[in-house]
Amino acid sequence: MFCSKIFRYSAPLSCNRILHPALTKSMASYGPHFVQPIFKPAKQKEIFESGEAERLAHVPLKAAKNDETSSVFHDDILAKFTNYVMKGGGKALARNLVEKSLENIKRIQLERYNLAEPNERDSIELNPVAILHKAVENCRPILTLTPVKRGGSKYQVPVPLTEKRSYFIAMRWLVQAGREKERTVHFPEKIAWELLDAAANTGRVVKKKHEVHKQCEANRAYAHYRWN
């Protein structure tokens, strides 16, 4: 009697899990009529000026993610760069390393500012976050090579990169360049000099970007294989 109860109540449950895996999937928290939240102060100002806020007043919104903030001190590029520095989920360590790197950049730029002539001081950038932005922009590649097989042979075909992908490659190159230098220099100091060189449109990462563009230019004869 006891065994029959076990088979009677457990068998249908196991069958549902095996034959109907869709039943075990969780449903979406929000319906299709929910819209993404707007938490950036600048974006909110644009919405109020354009009159779009009146339409969104009665539209249900999704909850903001835990890393989305309206703080004036938040920077998207800096947050992404911190995530690329992170290893094994050590976010606190990565944030500490990036903060030390920005501090080193600030010290170097202040030293240059104090040693420069009065007429040259206006051209020296003292904001380390602005230097990070400029460095990433100077390292962003426009094209890349991707292998395409045609007629039994593989060709390196130049293809354009999306904006998101180009930002990822630029920050990945910067982090790799900071880790490839001599081991006697700490990472914050290494990455600080790499960012300063990239902001000045020099350094290894900018050279690597130019090399990729030269390879794409050399293989432009295979560009039509992208659509064939």
C-alpha cells in the first residue's frame, strides 16, 4: 500500500519534468506592456522638455537593476572598465585597483601641470575620468578581420564593428596591455601609464589598433566575401 502511494504520486511529477520541460521554466516578471525605466537625470530632462513624460505617466515601468543609478558620480565607461578589470567576481578588488589607477593619473597630471609653463597649463587635462574616456575613444577599432571559408579556403575578411563591440575591444586591449608589462610594477601604475599614452594617441594599444586597420586595408579585396 505504501509503495503504491509513492508510485501513484511521484510518477506524474517526474513525467511532467521529463516530457514537458517548459512547465519547469520560470515566467517573465513583466508583461510586454512594461517599458524600461529612465533613471539618468539628463535623459529625464530631455523627456520632460519633449513632453514624452506625460505619455509615460500612466505606463507601467520595470524596476531598475541594482547597478543602475541616477547618481551624478556614476559613469558608464568607468563601470564597464571596472568589470573588465575584475577577475573571479572580485568586484571590490577591481574597484580598488581602478581607483588607485585614477589616483596615479591625477598625481602625474598635477605634476605635469605644476612643471608646465603658464601658457601650457590649459592644455593639460586633470580629470582622470575624462582621460579614461579619451583613451578608450582613441583605442576603439572601426574594422576587424573575421575568417570566412569560400571554396575550401579561408579568407580574412574585414567587417565593421558595432559600437558596443568596439568599446569592449578597446577596454580589453587596455587591460591586457596593463597586465603584460614587467611584473615589478604594480597594476594601478601600469594601467595609469597605458591610459595616459592612449589619451595622447600613442602607446601600444593605439599601435595595435592601427595594425588591425592596416590588415583590414590589405585584405579589402576579400570584403565582398562578407555578403556572398
